[in-house]
Amino acid sequence: MRTIDLLRGVALSALAASALAVAACGDKDAAQKAGSPQAPASSTPPAAAPAPVLQTRSETRQFKDWRATCGNDGTCWAFGFAPEFAAGWVRIALQPGPDARPEVNFGYWPDGDAPASRQIGLAIDGRTFAATLNDDGDSQAPVGLIRTDARPVIDAMAQGKSMVVRGASTQAVSLNGAAAALLWIDEKQGRLNTPTALIRRGDRPASTVPVAPPLPTVTPAPAVDQGGFGDVNQRVPAALRARTEVGTCLKESAMPAVSDMVMSARLDARTVLWAVPCGSGAYNVTHNWYLTGPDGRDPRPAILAGTAGPGADPVMPDNSTVNGAYDPKTRTLSAFAKGRGIGDCGSAQTWAWTGDRFVLTQESTMGECAGVPSDLWPVAWRTR
């Protein structure tokens, strides 16, 4: 009996202790509810993951009759051209990022006997797509623009067999290679398998499409007085003329119309820029550019590197331009090498003087002479 009573007492004691513990917890909860503040539940949604940034480089690829270029800012262009070097073309342009929308431009040169037309359109496998006239064109070479509803046009190109530009006359443009060029752009811009893709669309979220990378920043040096310098009545300094290659250039530019095209500019108190004519053609004039001291001494080539870097052209020296000019107001040196006289093909570059060198700020190239206005060429390199 004593053992049973003892066990019963232990059980009762444990039960009482448990009850006291529960009561204590209850009192604590009550106290918190009554007077002790509690951390409020967060009403701020979790921060969204930052958008991925496109990692890219300037690149151009050929896909049969189509050519695609992506610039250093992530913008891409695909061009289709008329066969047999005829004047006709179609351009698809798309900026980077999930919210970008493609734009279609196209153009041609009407037959000489065709009447002027204020209407232009695109026909793919017999289906006509209306367009508005782009300000980049004119009556002699109209340019069509499809901006608001470009995706059906792009789908038709990717799957089509024939395409014709229609206006005062017609011009066929090849579709051979269009789908491959657009697929390459999808890959370069990180659009594959998203609703934003040009070709290979899918269910991957549009938010995964990378945004444009930051542009390189180039700061031009301050402008300086140009008294006594310019492109009129300039003479090559003796120390610069004594360089062997300069003497050769001047001999090759013996015609007064070319030999007189010496240019100069003051870059700062210690540096002068000189352009020495070095040959010409029907529509291109070549200059070699040099930096000297204020009195023409210590001449050295002014390096003008393009996207491929210095020394990329085995024929032209690194300080050479075609149709070059320096603008002292903007501190920029520009060049426009024409593939033919009308300037619908070739290359264009701009460099800025930063105080110690010239830095490339923009470059665009058009390898096909098909009538594309220079304002619509792909821009392989740009800066801020």
C-alpha cells in the first residue's frame, strides 16, 4: 500500500507541475497579447531578381543570301538582298531586352521608266503586307517601314519561299538564309524559347531575356582655339614632310586638286593634328593622319583603330582614313569609305580626341551595294 501511495503521489506531483507550466505559458501568451508588442508580419514583397545583363560582342555572320550583325550594345540587324547585285533589300532590326519589338524596313530602286509612287509594300508568297514610307528614303529610292505589326511579316519570311518589294515597280529579294539569320539573333540576344524570340518561341519567361549592356563612356577633351589651322592654305611641316611615307604620299597626290587637301587642327597646347593627302579615286580621297608638336616637330602617326583593332587591314596603315575630316567643335574625326559613288555601301567611323589619343565612338558597315541608305546600316560599335 505504501508503494502504491508513493507512486500515486509522484504522479499527482507531476500532473500539478505540468498544469503550472501550461498556466505559465498561457499567462505569457496573454501578456504578449495584452501589452507586449510583436514584430508585425512583413507586407513588402520579396525583391525581384535583377534582370540579367547581355554579355555580347560585335559580330557579323553570313547566312546564304542574308547577313546578320549584332553591335556591342546588343542591337541586332538581319539583311536580305536582291539577287545578282540588284538594288533591293529588307532589314529586320531588334534591340535587346524583353520589351523590345522588331522593326522591318525595306527598299529598292524603281525602274527608270516607272512613274513615281507614294505607296510601297512587301509581298511574301503572294500575301501583301502594307507599309508606310520611311523618311530615310526618297522618290528615287523609297523605303518602307513596318513597325507596329512586324511579327506576322517576320513569320512569313521565315517560312516563305519568295518575297517581292512592290511600288512603282517590283524587285525580288531572296529569302534564302532568312530563318537562319533570325535564329542566330535569337541566340545572340538570349531569346531562345521565350515569347520574345523571332523564330524559336517557347514558354521560358520573357524576364529571362537579358537587357542591354552598359555602353563604354568616351569623354572628348575640351575644345581649343583653331586660329591659323583648318583645311585651307595649309602646308605640311618640314619635320613631317621628311618622313619617307609622307613624301611618298605627297608624290602620289601630285594633282593640285588632291595635293592641296592638307588639313590641320590644334588639339591642345602641345599637340597638332595633320592630315596628309595620300591618293584619290573617283569618289574617295585617302589621308594619313599625324600628331606633332606645336611647331611641327616630333611627328608620329595618329592611331585610328576600328572594331577589329589596329593592324586589321593589311593594306591600309592604322592612321589612314578615306574621306576623313576633323571637327574641332565636337573633337571628332570621321571617315566614310564609299563602296561606290552613291554611298550605299562601305564603312563609316567616328573617333573622339580624349586628350591623349583618338578613341572609336561609332562604326557602321554595309558590305552589299544594294541601295541601303547609310542611316539604316547596322552599327557594330557605339559609345556613350
